[in-house]
Amino acid sequence: FQVADVLTGISYNALNPPALLVFPNPSHDNFSVWLKNYQTNNQVEVTVYNFLGQKVKSITAEGANNNQVNVNTAGLEKGMYFVEVKSGNEVAKTKVQID
């Protein structure tokens, strides 16, 4: 069955979710990155870019608790951002709105 995020308009098959989900989206003080194919032994690098492509935040987590990494958005201005996540050989990208 299909699941739709009413705020972002993104829908996906709940039985086969995308490799990367960011929630809540839009975000206020922080957001979580959920990784579908997270390998337990891998470091997770989350990089946030503004709409001009400039890196505005980067975190490295030694592990993902429940396949999730939390990102604090304090200090980021309101707007649209790109999120890139690297874990092992996997690289995934998505967008997040900061309100």
C-alpha cells in the first residue's frame, strides 16, 4: 500500500520504502534520518547543504540507533536543504524543509 506525506507530497510503497527518509519534514529544531540498508559496522556521515550547494552542517555518527541518526538544526535558517547520507558504500540524497 502507498503512504503519502501530506506536507511534502512524497509517497512511497510502505512495503518497500526508499533507502533514505527524513522526518519530520518540514522540521523545526531537529530531524531524523532513517536508513533502509544500514550496516551495523558502518559509520554514518550526514551532510546538509543549503539551496546554493554550500555545506552548512556535517555530522559523523559511529552508529545508527534503530537505523536512525538525529540531526540538530539549531542555527540553520528557514528554507529548503539537501541532505546527503553516506554509510559504507551506500550514498543517498533527499530534501528537507526547515521551518
